[in-house]
Amino acid sequence: MNFERITIIGLGLIGGSLARALREKLDFHGIKAVDADERSLESALNEGIIEKGFTGLDSSIYDSELIFICTPVKQAIRYIGELSPRIGKTCILTDVCSTKGEITRYVEALPNPPVFIGGHPMAGTERYGYTNSFAHLFENAYYVLTPCSSTTRESTDILSTIVEGIGAIPLFMQAEEHDRATGSISHLPHVIASALVNLVKELDNGSGKMQTLAAGGFRDITRIASSSPVMWENIISSNRKQILELLNIFETRLEEICKSIETGDSEAVYHFFEEARQFRDSISTQTTGLIQPINRLIVDVQDKPGIIGEIATIIGNNNINIKNINVTNSREFEQGCLIISLPDTTSVNIAFDLLVDTGYKVFKTK
């Protein structure tokens, strides 16, 4: 398979990583990109990732064989409307948006819908923008494909082959089924994480004491609150019905545990935590899901001169890149106090073995 006319609209984290993966893993040439940020286009051009870049739709992209729309949902729908009457009948149009129902309904309502198949790579980070993109973002990540009435068998085969080629795992679902699933395991947690952060900010009352103590576990369970507010406003608006239903169910669960706490029903409180623990521990750590794992190690060390340099040298001498290294002052739910952030799970596993073999007490984040 050799595509020479591919266009990526939206050169942010996902679009940029997709462009890199197509170029570096599949050796696709002739990739064009559309993005309002001229600096992103210039960087991609200088790196040889794309052949041409445009700040808006250009007539030269209308003969594309494959177009990825990598923008928030509202923008994606506008682009589909503009592209639909202009692209060729065999051009495969796809997106990477986090919700699928609204886009699918829009496409199917068009007079002459394009060959379209919805897509959603279960990959990303809390960072965004082309500067944070990387080619292996999709490795071992599920990539959901949602066919619609205008999807052809050929387009399905082509796109699933490309998905596998960039290291991802294609998974077929219906649009509404996808939105229910992602609403539960991604959209709702983002709402809850942001609500928790806003609550602590309010209760801190400007003193900064809660903010100081929030280091460690609280940062971990709320890290997704650092995601792009523009993107999440789009996602929530697009999946409004599912989110409201899920929030109502979640509210009911909170009312149930509140009642158990209020009445002193210790058995119900125990089962609340025990059921959650069992199910959470049964979730696979071998594949990448909607919310990215924390690739880090926690090392139990004594406070003595040179200890950080010693550990960094052991890891660095084995060609493992350390993204961040810091000491935590909050150890209530932490083993050890030195936190080492690494780029991926492979690096975590190698660094873990190296440090254990050297005699350090090391813990992986689960």
C-alpha cells in the first residue's frame, strides 16, 4: 500500500503524531497538512514530515486519496461540510474525534455523503500541540473505527491496515456504542477530575496550603484536568446526552455511599471500596486505553548527597531518556520519595530492572 496524496487537517498532538507515524513507520510521502498555526506547519516542513502546508483549505488537497480530520468536533463537522462536495468519490474521509455519534449523523444526513469512516485513536497525553507529537504515540493503543452508511468495504480494509501499520489495534464499534463507552471511561472522569481540582481550589481559599499538600497522589488522580479546555468543551457538548445520563448515575452512586457513611454502615463502605479495588486490579496494563498510563518509577532512597545523580547515571548510561525526576514531600500514599518519569512502558521496565539489580527498592505505578 502506497499513498502519495494524504492530507491531515489539524497538526496538533494527534494530527502531528499521525503525520510522523505515516511518514516514519509507513514511509508515506506527499503528506499535506492544514493548520492555522504557521509555526507548526513550518516545523513539520523543516523536519520532512509533510511536503506542503496550508493555513486553510486549498484546492490542491481535493484530489487526496485519504484525509484525516484531526480537530475538535465542531471544526471537524465544518470541514466535512466543506470537503464533501469537492473531494473525489473514492477519497476516504476520516476523523480522530473523541465522539462519533454527532459526526456520523451529520455525514449520513448529507445529500451525497463522502466515503467516511469514523476514527478514534485511544492515545494522547495531557500535553497538546505539534511540538509534543511523536511517531510512537499509537503503539499498542486501541484505534476505534466506526463505519456508517457511506463506508465501503475497501475503505474499511485500507484504514484498518494503516492503523495496524502505525502500531495501533483496530477495534470496530457502532457510533452510539462508542460514545457510551468513552463517556463512561474518559469523558466522565475528566469532568470529575476537573470538579475535584476546582473544589480544592475553592476550599483552599487563597491560603495555598491545600495546593502545597496536593503534590503526589492528588496530582495523579486529577492529572487529566490539565487537558485542553477547548477540546473538552467540544467533547462534552458533542456527547451531551450520554454525559448527562452518566452524571445522573454517578450522582446516584455518590448518594448511596453518602447514606452508608451517614448511617455508619461500615460493611457497605467496605464493599464500596473492595468492589472498586477488585475491578480496577482486573484492568489490563498491557494495552493503551483512553487515558494514558503514568510511565514512572518511585524509588525509595535515603536523603544523601549525590543520590539523584547516581540513579540518573544508571538509567542514562543505558540510553533511557528521563523526562522528569523529582522528590515528593508527600508520602502518605507513596512508597519511596524519588519519582522518575519516563517516556514509555518499555523504558519503565528496563529502568526498573536496572535499579533493582543495583540494589534499589523500586516501585512501579499501577
